[in-house]
Amino acid sequence: MLVSQKVHRRSSAFTLLELLVVMAIIIIILAITFPAYRTLTSGNNKREAVNAISAQVAAARSLALSSQRQVGLLFYEDPQTNSQSFMVLVQAVQNVNNGTEFGAIPERSPIALPRYIKIANLSATSASVNYLNESSAAAQRLRILVFNEKGQPIIRSGFLAYDADNNSNSRSARSVWGLGNGGASSMSLAVYDVNEFNEATAGLDDAGRANWLLNYTDLITLHPYTGTVIR
């Protein structure tokens, strides 16, 4: 007589060694792919910022022509965080002894740039870069592109944020956005990723940082006569 026998199979779990091997493989894959992913994301963010800035340059020129007043495209960091930059259109309000006061335009709200994207001014008179770090006093200085009544870019110095002490005034700029005074307008900007900047320039002096900004960033330059963006 044949006796049927049931074969009992025991499913074995992963051993500790096998789990460690799998985890090691995952870590290696992440180590290889994450830098590439971050580089791709950073590149996309910079392109998005350049396109957004170009659109606002056109808006600033158009507003300067229609209002027959100087209009600026102002860049600043969020005073509450180190990772977010904004741009906003401002308009000349009045002239004072030490410069021109630029105030907010009530119907123009600040526009956020992609996270970790920063803006540095290129000097109007040389190839040097006025690099600005949000943790320094210089970060409160105005980074701005200015257009005259003909829509042409101009170089101005001695800027002031209008109505520093009156939050209720709709044209107040300094008190609302945390801006300081000073700085000069520029006709060229460097658009960069702050994480890339910090990693690449760690240990470098100001000249080294400026050199990196000139050579490894997306540059935006205004045509000196038409005010349009050239790259």
C-alpha cells in the first residue's frame, strides 16, 4: 500500500547578513543617484528663475514706459528663512538728498523664486561680483535692476526703501519686506543655487567666491539701450 506523504516546506526569512547586503545596495544606489537628481533639480530651478526674471524685466520696462517714472525689479531674501528669495516691482516715489526712494506698488505682490535660488549683483563698473549672503549685513542691501522713463536700464546709487517706519502706508517697502538701504543698481545678475554655492566655495575668500559666481552660474544681462534680457 502506498502511503502519501505531505511535504512540509518551511519558508525561511531573510538572514541578518542578507538584510545588511540589501541595505548596503540601497545606500550605494542612493549615493550614486542623489547627486545627479539634485543637479537636475537645481538646473531646472535656475532655468525657471531665469524665465521668471525675464518676464518681470519686461513688466518693469512696460510699467516704466506707461507711468513715465523709474521702475525697479528688486530682489530680496525672506527675513524669516534662509532658503527663499523673492522679486518684486517697485517704483520711484521721491528724491531725497542721498538718493531715490523706491516704494512698493500696491497691486504688485512679491513673486517667489524657486527654493534655494539666490541672486547676486554683478558690478556695474567691473567684472567683480557683489556677492551677498543672507546672514550678513550686506544681505539687507538692495539688489535691483532699474529702468528709466524710456524703458532703458540705468545705473543708480544711494537707494532707499520708502517709508521705513510706517507699516500702514501701502507703498511702504522697508518695514514690510525687511529691507535695508544702500547698494547700487546693476545691469547684470548671477542666478545660483545656494547649496551649490556653499559646497563649491567652502574655504574660499571673497575673490574666490566672486570667481565661482562669474563662471558657474546663469548670468542675466540687460541690453544697455533696449533693456531687454540678453544672455
